[in-house]
Amino acid sequence: MVFEALGENLLSLIKRFHYRGLPVPLVRRLAKDVLVGLDYLHRYARCIIINHTRAPEGQWLVARDIQA
């Protein structure tokens, strides 16, 4: 099995901003990336997606250029 290297989870990103919320441009980028990924899975991979974890520590981010 091969897994993509993941970065920090959403809770650690929230902690990085001292629990005061994330900057709007970052939220927009994260939301867009999630929606693009879900659209791909729905259209091309024909996946059924069920996510029971809504806690921030259950949402992992891909390790790329997330900046504070």
C-alpha cells in the first residue's frame, strides 16, 4: 500500500492561529481544494464518500505550501 505524505491536521492549523479562526483566503483555498477533490471522486472514480468524523483533528491536510 502507498499513502500520500500528509501534513498537519486541521486542529493543529487552528492552534497555529491561536484559536482565533483561519484567514479567509486560506479557508477559501481549503474549501475549494476539498470540493475539487470530491467532484473528481464523484465524476471519475465513482466513489461513495461517507465521513463520520467532523472533528478538526480528523481532517488531514496534504503537505504543500500552507503558510502561517
